[in-house]
Amino acid sequence: MDPADPVDQWFEVCWDPPALMLLRAGFTLAGRPREEGVDASAVHIMTPESPTTTHYFFGSARFKNGVCLEFNDMIRAAVVAAFTHQDKPMLEAQQSSIGTADLLALKPVSLLGDAGGMRVRHALEKLLVAQRQAVAADKTPETLQAT
């Protein structure tokens, strides 16, 4: 494949609340089936450590006919560099700035690229409200006496 060749690309994100994301990205020569191209999947798993810190785990795999160890090494280095030198410092700076405040209560400016993250935040808030209501419903005097 020549770098100047036109390609079809895809980038898909599947989110399972509260903190699991599966991303799939790839490309193939224009008009060709996905199976002939490069296809990579990445999983992102987050779990709270404290009110202001989170453990963030990620892993990725690439699927393609044939093996190219140099390409694998290049992808691995790019992903590690992006997380280590770009994403992590930005996330830490944002957390430091936000502190324990509710992000949405701060009325942040939201750009087009923020749409997915903002939808996730709104969906999480709805899930939390539903969870609080369910817990409150179970805390009736009758259920308290039964426990």
C-alpha cells in the first residue's frame, strides 16, 4: 500500500457504564473489505481510587493478515507516548483545576470533539440519579426494620 493511496477508515467506540470503553479503528484501501486492511482494537478500563484519582488501564491488539513486528513496535510506541506524554498530563492538569467540583456544574465550554464525553457524563448522571432513587426506596422504615 502506497501512503498516497486513498483509503476507507473507521473509528468506533462502545461504552459500557460506568467506565469501560472498547475502541476499534482501522483502514483499508478505498472500496476494499475491512478484512483486507489494518484493524486495531483497544480497551480502556477505569476504576476510582479516591474522589480525585482513578486507575486507568488500557491495552490494544491489531489484526491483519500477516505479521509485521516493526509496525507492531511502532504502534506500541505511539500509543504509550500518547498516553504518557499527552493524555496523562492533560488529565492530571484538568483534575487539579477541577478538584472535587462537579464538572457540569462548572458550565464548561464544550467543543464538537467533546460531544461523546459530554453524552457519557449526562448518561452517568442519569444512572446515578436512578441508583440514588432505588437506594432511597429501599430505605423505608419497613425495610430498615427487616434488616
